[in-house]
Amino acid sequence: MSRAPDVDYSATSQRPAWDSLPPQLQEALAVALGTEIVSVADPVGSGFTGGFAARAQLGDGRQVFIKAAPSGMHAYGAYQREAEVVPQLPTVVRAPAIVATAEVEGWFAVASEWVAGRMPGTPWTIDDFDRVTAACEEMALALRPSPLAGLKPFGYLVEDDVAVPAQILAGERALPRGLQPWLPRVLPELAELAASGPEILVGDTAMHSDLRPDNMVIDETGTCWIVDWNWLTLGPRWVDWAGLLPIAQYQGIDTFAAIKRSPLTADVPDEHLDVFAAVIAAYMFKNTDAPPPPGCTPALREHQRLHAWTYLDWLAVRRGW
């Protein structure tokens, strides 16, 4: 492959229909909502899991967004975690409110506020990048120090990834396929950067930790909403926003100038940003050649390959590779 893969983030999931969910779960959710579920739209195509996710019309006129999954699927725990976390977020953080939950016979469902809008970053425009940047700056201010107790550090999510480049160098892991041909040449420097991750990526800000365009919605007023709050960790206040920069740069946004402008990163050492990018690049390319985890779609691996490619490109410009 001589370029990054194309990923259509509106068509990455394979989700069941509403009619395939257990009737007991549908009934329990209607009871929790306090009204009839009149109709349910086709499941959304974004995301990488097989969990149910679709807009629903209620008998009292409201619209909600329903997600549901059986136990044993990753989405089951993710939906439970989101239902627990979102009510604890400050109101300045635009996250759709949790309306109701239901759990029966090994299934969990959560209904949240419906936000009509569109996904940014398909591709990135300057206007949408500015809207999302402003949302990230507000979110970081509201979540520092963390208003949620018991969050694990960001390093916990990537603790198995910081050694991946060094493992490839040592012959303990295969070089991932489909990435830049110059990757073997820069592996020593990439390994050194990634190894610094546990020391650098620490902080007291509650972070979304999985911020990407398909986890955001721009509504008709231009407000950026953030969804899928199931990976919260503690870390530096700039990490969520910095995670968007390589793909935005790849799509034509001058993120190097944005780094100097934003209060999130204006005083962050260049080396810290490079360490973060090296860690995420390693995280992304670690399993690109493996089958997707149970309950996840093949598009997950293409997403990871795309992001590994763009993170490596971003580092290449910054470090003269």
C-alpha cells in the first residue's frame, strides 16, 4: 500500500435491527421511559461494534437515541459505563443526557437525548476544526481537576503499547503491513519516544480518551456535542484535542499553527506532543494485521491503519523523518 486507506465513518458498523432485540428488553425500556416507543429508525452505520444503536420516536413526542447490547459483547460494558459517567459530567460539557436505562436477561439498554446533526471531519474543514477545538478547550477547562472519582490514568489504556516499537526492533513482533516504507528506518527513534509515554502522559484532567469524528455531532447551531463516554481516564488536558490533529493535518488543516494558538498546547513542550503521537501510533498499528476482537467489525482495523499512517506522517514532518 502506497497511501493511507480510505475509511467511510458513516458505514463502519454492522448492527442488529430493533425487531431482533428481546421483547422483554423493549418493554422494560418503554417502562423506564414512561411512554410507548412508537417507531425506531434503521441502526446508525458509524462505530465499530455490533451493538444496537438507533434513533427512536416516543409516544409523548420526544426523540431519543437507544443503544443496547448483550452481555459478553464489548458494547455491553461500554453502554453501562456511559450511563454511569454522563450524569456526572459538568453541564458545560455537551454530552447528550441519559434519559433511561433498562436491563433484562443479560441485555442492557440506554436511551439518551437525541441530538440532530452531522459528523465533523468527513473530511475536516476549517470551520468544523475551529468548532471542535473550541469544544475541546471548554471541555478541558471544565474537567480539570477531574469531577469524577476513581478514574485510571491514561497510561493504563496504553501500558501494553509503549513497548511495541521496541518489540518490533527486537524481533519479538512482526512489522505491521501496509504502512510507510520508511517505518523500519525510524523505529529506533519511535521506540525511544513511545517508551517515555508513562512519564509524560500524566495529569489531573478527566479525558474522553476516544475522541474522533464519529464520536462527535455538530448540531444546526454549530455546537459540538461529544458522545460515547466510556473510556474516561486521567491525563494531560491537551490529549483529547491532540488526538485529532494528525488526521486533520492529513486532510489539509494547518495543525502546527493551531498548536501554537490553542491554550491547550501553546506551552506544551514539542517532545511531549511527539511522545503522545508515538504512543498512539504504536497503539494503532499493534494489531492492524489481526482479526478484529469479538463483536467488532473489520472496519476497526482499517480505522487503526489510517490513524497509524497519519500519526506517523505527522511525526515525520515534526521530526524531519
